[in-house]
Amino acid sequence: MTDTVKFLLDESRLPRHWYNINADLPEPMAPVLHPGTHRPVTPDDLAPLFPHGVIEQEMSTEREIDIPEPVRTAYRQWRPSPLYRARRLENALGTPARIYYKYEGVSPAGSHKPNTAVAQAFYNHREGVRRITTETGAGQWGSSLALAGAMFGIDISVYMVKVSFWQKPYRRAFMESFGAECIASPSDTTAAGRAVLAEHPDSTGSLGIAISEAVEMAAQREDTRYALGSVLNHVLLHQTVTGLEAREQMAMADDDPDVIIGCTGGGSNFAGLAFPYLGEQLRGGRQRQFIAVEPAACPTLTKGRFAYDFGDTGHLTPLTRMHTLGSSFVPPGFHAGGLRYHGMAPQISHLTHLGYIRPRAYNQLECFAAGLEFARAEGIIPAPEANHAVKAAMDEAVRCRESGESRVILFNLCGHGNFDMQAYTDYLAGELRDQAYAEDEASMALAGLPTVGPPAGEQP
């Protein structure tokens, strides 16, 4: 048989809980610190930004957290999402490897992001929140929260990184179609945005800047909260519905992955697929290889420092210990806008620091080439972000071809590229270039890291 094979669970098999990897960490994570006092944050410190249900999940160490029935009801529109055996790609590569991909592009927004957008909108709605502010890079998160806001009757304001605001007009139109307000960041609507524009009038923006603007706006109104689409514990928690489904689907295929791959910007789609498997390993289960793939122009895991830093450029957020390029670092305007973040999820950073996750970085041209080769074999055009995972999976398959080893590769195809065709047009016309990692700018940004003592019991 040479065709791609789909494994699809019945909706009755939709997971009833999310998986929380905090329950299985071999060493506890460093505490999140208040930006002013540098003391561990309390639920009261986070209350101006998040609903109580989300705060409880952010701080939880329970292994399984129930998915509320209204969230499961919303999930049923596209979940369980399909798992595919990529036989045509295997044949094109001439590899003995067996390649599988979990396809999250079937959601209404075309990516994995609604898995947490719906959950966060539900918890806000339950507590009477009328408005949510957020940021978005490529627009997939903003699109997803706009969709979720419409589901639960919440007004959504999205600060979209300016370079993506102009690169991806259809993402803006998608958000606005669901009633969301979309603002190019940095903007003149916030003190944080005006400060950036005063120093850099032509700033292309960054996720760090957009986060500052969204947090500032949320803090000004009692009926408004903030939502983040990646990085934080509760976001990664919500995404584990992907990996929980994948485990059952791999069992249907009578197979089990040796290598698990996802692209990483803030880390949510990688964690969503990988954490249920990694949790098994941490509890004494079989060993696997976990590969987190990032852009070479924003190499947070491969070249960043594991240290306390702010999650935003304006220094309004709590301090978390994570891999970072410095909160003031502004990545170049490459097309994988969802991966243009200066930091990495603390949970992923912690597990990378402990050696459980292997980071890898690629340039955008080789990722677009891999994405097109995948599309011509499998019939799905990946989002530019997802191309990083595609490239790593293909590289692993080629290694199997060269060694004769038959390994099972599973990756998260976290979204389709249907709103990103201008990027493919530019690539096919030879107009895309690999963007250089601005090492000097990162060095300057890292020089400004906050001075925080080491966690208790750890040597400086």
C-alpha cells in the first residue's frame, strides 16, 4: 500500500482530562517571581490578569485535570484530530522509517491554538469577564481566540506583531470576521507601544512588545483579562489533548514512536504532543528522543541563556526561569511569525536543561523546501512554523535511510499554510532570504537580564 493512511478516533474517545507534567518532573521548577519584589508569585498577584480557574491550573501539580464539558463540547467540532501515516512521503524519501503526523490544521482556525483558546475563553466567561486582550505573531493565536471569544460572547482585542500584521492580511480578516479588534504592534494605544515607537519609529515589532501592550490594556479595566497563547504552564496543559489522542491512535496503528518532534516558538504545540509521552518516560516508561525545532534566526533553546527574564519587553510580566535571548531582543522578520519570541516555555526550558529534550535550529529556506516536498507527497501545505517540524522529521527519516535503521517518527503538523501563501509565493519566486541571527543584539539584550539570585538549594 502506497497511500497515506489516516487513523481517526471516535468522538467518544475524546480525552476527558488534560495531562500536567508538573506532577512528574524529576526536579521542581524554579518559582515564578513577582517583577517588583522578586518573591514567588501568589494567586492574588496573578488575579488582575487571569481568571481563577486558569491560575489554579498554572500552579497545579495534579497529574490529571478534568476538561470541563462545555470545552469538550466545543472540541468536538474538530477533535479528535486525525493521525496520518505518511507512506507517500516515506516512499519519496526512500526511507525504512515509519513517519506519522498528528494534524492540527483541521480546527476552524487551522492550527492547534483553539485547544487552549476555547479553554481560556470558557474560564473567563464563567467568571464574568467581558473582554480579553492578547498578542499574536503569525495570527494563528489571535484567530483562535477571536473564534473562542465569539463562542462565549467575549470581546477580543489582539495586538498583532507589526511585520505579521502587514504580511498576513487574511489572518487579520479572519480575526475581524469573528468580531475581534486587531491592532498593529507596537502601537500608539499604550504607553509600552509609544515608548518603543519613540526609540524605534520603524519597529517591526515582536511578541515581547505585543505582550506588553496587551498586558497593559488588561490591567486598566476590571472587566478585562489577558490571555497568552503559549509559554505558560496552563497553555501547555491544554494542548496535551493532542498527545493524549496520539497515544491512542498510535496504538490503533500498532506502532509506537521512537522520535517525537515539534516546532517551538513559545513551546505549546511541541509540549502538546510530547508531554504525555515524556510523562510516561519520567514515570519509568520507555525512552524516546524528543526534538524541539526552532528558527535559526531566533534560536532561543540552542543559543539562549537559561535564566530569569521577563516575558515581555515592557517588563510588566512576572519573572520566569527559561531559555531566553533577552526580553528586548527583536528577531528579524522571517515568515514563521509564530516562532519569533525571545523566550521559551519554562517547562520546556527546564526539561531541556535537564537533558530530556534535544533542541535543533534551521534556517527558513531549508524549512520552506521541506514543506513543499511534504506538500507534494502528502497533499497538505504546512504553515511556515510547522515546516520546522517537517524538516526535522525528514532529516531523521534520511538518517534512517543512510543507516538502514527503521525508526518510528511522530511529529506535530500544527497548522496548515492556507493563510500563508504569500510566503510560499515569495519563496518560489526566489525572493526569500535566510535571516541572520543578530548575535550582537542578543548579547545586548542578555546584558540587561534582571539580577535574581539562584533558586533555593542551587549554586550560583
